[in-house]
Amino acid sequence: MRIRFLCQEQIAPAYSLAIDHYFLHTVQQTALPILRVYSFAGDVVLLGRYHATAPFPTALPLILTRRLSGGRVVPGGEGFVQFSLVFPHRSALFSEDPYYLAPFQVLNRYLRGVLHGLKMGGIDVFYPGRDLLTVHGKPLGWVSFTTADNGALLCEGGIAVGRDLSLLPALLDQADPHGVIPCQFFAPERVTSIARMLGKPLPFVDFARMLCHGFAQQFALECVAQELRAEEHTMITALVEQYATPAWLHSRPVRADLPFHATAASQLGTLQVRFSLQADHTLAEVQLSGDFIANPKGLAALEAGLRGCRCEREALWQVVDRIFLQPEHYLLGIGPLHTLPEVVLQGKSITSP
């Protein structure tokens, strides 16, 4: 199998989002998977797809944006390098059956190329599960994935090359002084970076080459370097505005009109539920937010399915079970799916309109 390789240094986050959007909607026609290694300039905060946002300070000294994938909020920009993989479906490297891999297997399988490449470069990196890459137990980077409505897969992540994940509190103090975004903070001594491990900086091009070689060897792929063609650049540029405006950043605003709410600790951080009730105690509107990983269509189906549902454990579970029995849908990082009805019931019991 051939895989197209793009290496892009210090590009704008909105442009990067537009590139992934474009490939997610064209990879099934071209049947040519994409491996892209890229970086941003300056300071960047990357929210997950499902974090609920309130208005942020204006004139920020950093870039605040939202990823296509779910998961925790992470730092980016100077000192970090991101990667993205785009395939026609989530099992494309392993089977023609799109559902051959269960959702919880996706990161484990696709990250093997990343791990192999970094280990060839002397980085003893490990994927312990969930959404972090570690070295001797210390987080080195983050990973996540999503699938588009057409089933195409985006697996993405970021690696601390010159700076590390302990930078996040300082960035969030500027971007989110009221603490709206849930966040797990890492102390400097509990994280690491490639520069710290190697004792010297690692040039961007060398890092990109490591990942390219890792995928080529791990999966017996032919890695073909191919920059964006003029017509691709034109179509991608037309998509940039979608991700450069506040509408994308605030695509999941905090719903102050939903008087019932509850927050629970989850495997990846936090799960938040906000909702309103009808007079007959059925759910009216529901908003889920937090650090979980889900496909957008599945989450939309869940929120829609919960509307009109009786706020009772068994009725709530029937909705959750019906939606996530469909193989294209998934909700990862909250623990057992039974957690969700329990959090809703907690919100009903502790919050009053």
C-alpha cells in the first residue's frame, strides 16, 4: 500500500484543520491514505472537539482553536510537533471490513507506526492506552481520533519536542481565566520532551523523517512525499474560513439555558452533562461535553435520542445502548457506557431550576 507523506512546518492552525477536512472528504475517492507531520508557530491551545466554551478574553497573545477529534485540551505551537493520519475507514490498514477494528482498538493499532519511528530515533516511547504517549511513565504526547460521517478516519496527535505538556496551565491562565475548560495539569517533573531525553534539540525535518520511516517499516508501506497540488491548495483555502472564525471555536457553547447539570471524573478527564426537563420529567434538551472521544454523528444521535426520554435509569440506558450498538458509533474515555445515565440522574438530584 502507498501512503502520501506531507511535511508542513509552522502552518496556521485553521489551515491545518482545513487540510484534514479536505482529505477526510476525498480519501475514499483517491484511495491514497495520508500521513502529515506539521507544526505551528508561537503558543497554541488545542481544545477537544467536545469541550463546551464560554466567551474568552479578546486580543489573546496565543491562538486558541478546536480540534476535529475529541479528548483533552493540550498545548501546541513552538516546541511541539503534530501528526495526522487519514484513511478511507477505521480498519483500512488491516481489513476491507470498515468495522473489523472495534473503536477502542483504533489508537493502539495506528500508533504502532509512531512508536516504531520514535524508537528507531532512540525515544523509548510507549502507548499505555487511552490518549497519552509516555516515556518511563511520563507523558510525552497526546493522541486522539475521529471518523467523519462518511466513515473516513482521522488519527492525530502531538509530541513534545522542545517544550512539554506542563506548559498548559500558563497558557490556559491567559486563554481561560475563569476555568471553563476542564483540564488535567502536569507538573514539569512529571512530563518529558524529546529534547530533554536526547540532551539536544531535534530538528523538525528529522522528527518528520522518523515518523515516515516508522510507518513505512511497521506496516510495509511505500511512503511517497507529495506536496499539495495547486488545485488542492485552492480547495483547502476555501475551507479555512470555516475554522478561522469564532463560530468553530464556539461550536459547542456552554448552555446556560439548561438548568440541570452534573460533572463526573472520567478516564480522560471530565464528563459534563447539562439538560432541561419537561413538566412530565422527560428530558427536553441535552448537551454533553468534556474530554471524551466520539464520532460527531454518534454524539448528535445520542443527544437527539435523549430528548423526550424519561429521566429514569433504564429508559436512559436503552437510548445509550441502542445508539452505540450501531458499529459506526462510539463514545470512549468515560469508562463503561452505564456511566452516562448515572451522571444524568446525578444532575437531576443535585440541581434545581
